[in-house]
Amino acid sequence: MGYTRYWWAGNPALSPPTQAQWDEALADCARLVDAASDRGIELCREGNSATMFGFKGARDGHETFVIPRDISQLEASFSGTCGWFCKTARKPYDLVVAACLFRLRDTGGLVSESDGDNDDEQAAAWASEVLGRPISAELS
């Protein structure tokens, strides 16, 4: 089946983000995608559109990571028992997927987890370096 990252709407411990906060978090994700090439990770913007933010590994990508740009679309999509996922199979772009999920999780807009620990601390440290502020791999 392969290594998978999962996410779904809302974190009950945090207030829901505003659309402006979500937009800022997605802009940070775009910065992470741009910075990935510095680590030798080639990404393509497949899935990236006016309504969705997305990318996958250019040559080694498994599934495309996509998330809605409109926070209400994330919230409206699920009943709380199901969510979104991306099978990365632990390929290099998993670092960027994890970093984006950790940044988006900071907004309170989503909850995320994975099939296990795949250098989550490394992804959080890299995101912190790129974004110039602390990003945690710990669940809120």
C-alpha cells in the first residue's frame, strides 16, 4: 500500500482559521515548494490551480498532494470521520508534504497524521528554517 499522510478538517483544540490565515499558510507552503529544489527535490505543480494547491515529485512522485485554497471547502468536505490523503511511499517529496501539513496544522484548519515517523522532526526543522519561524511536528 505504501507510506501515506492523512489530513482532515479542523482541530478541536484550536479556533478555526480565517480565510486570510489559511491564505497565508498556503503562501508559506508555496515557499516550501520553491525551496525544495535547494534540497535536490524536484517538484511539479500538478494539482495547482485557482481552487486547489498541489504538487508532487517530478520524477519520483507517487500521488499528488492537494488541498483546497478555500478553507470552507476543506471544512465542508468531511463529516469528521474521513479526510484527504497522499501516498508518498517515503519518496523525497514526502519532506515537503510533511512540512506543508505541519504549517497548515498551525492554523487550526486541519489535523494530520501518517502511517509512522518518516523524519517528521527533520521536515519541521527544514520548514522552520525556510519560513524563519518555529514549525512543530508535534500534534497540537
